[in-house]
Amino acid sequence: MTIRNIIRSVAAIFLITLVTSCIDTDKTTGAGLLPDNHILKVKSYAFDLPVQMKMSDSLQTIFSGSVVVGAYKDPDLGLVEASSAFQIIPSGDALTFGSNPVPKSFKMYISVGDKSYFYEKDQFVPQNFRIYTLKKDLDSTVAFNSSLTENDYNPLQINLGGGTYFGGDSLVMDISLDYARQILSATKEETDSTDIFVKRFKGLYMSADPIPGSLTGGRFNIIDPLDIFFTIEYRHVDAANSIDKDSTIYLYVSNTRPYLNKFKHSSQNLVSSNPLNKIYVEGLAGVKPYINFADVKTQLTSWAQSTGIDINKLVIAKAEIRLPYEQPEDYTRMTYFPSQLFLSIREMNGTTASSIKIYDPLDDISYFESNGSINRSLMYYSIDISSYLQKVLQSKITGKSLETFVMPILQKSDYYTGAVYYYVQNILYGKAVLNGIGMARNPKLILTYTIMP
């Protein structure tokens, strides 16, 4: 309909020109009616970005989707160890073990769903697994990498020989019969209530030894909590009732009960407020680029003053962070660069542990599906933070929300609604080496802006 109206109008105008005399058109008419201060000019300016490196020790690790256990030695970042704590639960309610139960065997079964490693040689490197009993309750307030310490589990290892894992599909370990006796002493009330059971039997802590000596490499094993279960075979003797038989009970790990991954890094020595040559993006809870936007705001305010710009009238059309890198000599190392990086913040909503807001990506990421993606042809990450930076300049964002970490991002789609959600990727270990602030291709903030009259 609209197209036909346009055509009809054009035809009428053409007919009029045929029956009227020629008229000269002055195309400058009205040009001086719009004041110069009403003409908005869009400009662009590139700033050197003040990037630091800090540890992300307080990374959230509870209910991360996987139990992560392993170790890796990196020539730049040092030793990284991943361990996990989880609760164990009886498979039935109101279990009774009869009189004088005597354990015959206690076995732990693990199916390893996925593995993460940098080099093919590490796919089947042997790793010694170690199992300990927890002394600390796991609950929803124990959410962070720094929540679990060595004092929170008993130092005596409860798995016996045969805890060496060679990178296959599964691992079976024998657990101490002394611990089996403790489980078999559980009361009917304890086996009838998961909360009461785990109040007494806190759970287990699992770790793996790193490669020995000066060797580098290693592997992280990614395990679904539901792929861990236990069997206790015991003999039940009740002479008064002429009972003498063997029985088996099962215990398992739930993905709806608290489980916590802990990461230990050796990259603390790389923390720097002035990383000139290299900026590392380390996976898990390691060292990462850090940008304090209080510094960025000061920088932009000084620039505005020096150029005669009223910072209150500055309107940001686009604010792009560019984090460049150089092609590694071994191009296969690019495999371990995260595909998407974005700024995340961590805020305190109160003074108690349960009121802590964990790391979350900035809201800007929700508007651009590819925001923060790596550009492999131009060799940089591009992060659009337009609305965030505008709010920073307007002082609508203050305090801890100005302190940002550049982190790997994971996106998931809701099967039913199609909505896309973004999370900090805290399961797979990765490594990216970006250019430092002293390099020719250094981190930049590309500001495209206009000034309101």
C-alpha cells in the first residue's frame, strides 16, 4: 500500500512539471535557520586503558555444574590445583543395618564425563586421587573459592591403594573400613533425614596430586556429581534371630545438595598495577585483567577539561574496549584463548556471607550476543560497554561496581523461552596472553561521542 502511494505521488509531480514552466530551485534556502549549536557532531577518541592484573580468589564455585579435580603446571602461571568437597547421601530412607553390622568392603565409583588439558601427552597422564573426610558443613553460604581451607577436612586420607587415575572413563577406589563402620552406625533418624545425616557425616573432600618434579602439564577431570556413588558391603549377624547374611547399601552425591570446587593458584606473583608487557587471563580463580572505572572516569574527566568539553553534556554513542594480543609462535595455543571475555563485578549487598552478590557480567552483555568475542583476524577482544560507561560518567554507578574483572563468559539458552543468560565460566581452565599497557598495540578505550548543546 505504501509503495503504491509513493509511486502515484511521483507520477503526479512528474505530470505537473510537464504542464508548468521551468522553475529554478535554490537548494540553500533555510540553511541558515538552524543555529550551529543545534548541529550534533559525532567524534571519536582513543584512550590508553589503565589495565591491572589481580587475582579472582573469591570466584563462586558452589553448584557450578561439575566436580572439578586435577592439577596442571604452566611455565608462566605455575601450579594450578583443583579439588572438590561434596556431601554423600544414603540411597534409601529409614535404613537399618541390623545388629552388629561388620563392613566387608567400601568402594567409591567415579565416571569422568570430560577432561581438560593443554597438551595431548597429558590426556592419559597418571594422577593420584586422595579422599578425606570433611569437618565443615557445606551450605549455600559457602559459595566461594576461598571458603574452604585445609583446616576444614581431616588430614588422614581414607582411600586405600588403587587411587591412581590414568585418564580413562572411570575410577574405582577402596575406602577405609573404619569410615564404613561410622556410616553403618547411623541411626534410623539420621538415614531418614538427609539434613540430619549430613549434619553428622559432613561429606568428603577429593584432590589429585600434580605431576612430580619440574615437569609441566597435567589435567583437570570434570565430573558430574551424579556420576559419583558408593557401595558398602557388610555382614549382618544376629545370632538370637539366626540371621547371618551379607547386605549392600548405596550412597551417592546429589547435584541439588551443596558441593564446592576449590582452586589453588601460584600466579599471585603476577599481580601488577602496571603490567607493561603481558596481561594474563587465567581460568578458574587465577589472575585476570582488572579495570577500576574510578580511574577511567578520572581520565575522561581530565581529557574533557583539557579539551573544553562539559563532561555532563557528553553523550556516548559507543564505548569499546579493545584488548589486543599477538599471535603465539605455536598457533595451537590459540585453542586455549577464551572465545568470549567480558567485564564482571562483585558487589556486597550486606554484611553477612549470605548477602554477598557473586561475580556477574555487566548488563551490557545482554544486548549484544557476540559482545566480548575474540576477533582472530584483527587479533583483539572487543567489549562494548556503552551504557555502563555513560552511567559511570553520570555517577549512577559507584563504589564496588566500578571495580571490574575481565573474565571468560559462558552463555546458556533457556530451552522453553529461548532467553539467553550469561555466567562467569568457572569450570574449564584456560589461558590467554594479552598485550600489556607498554606495548605498541596496548589496551584501548575507543570512545565515540557527541556533545549536547
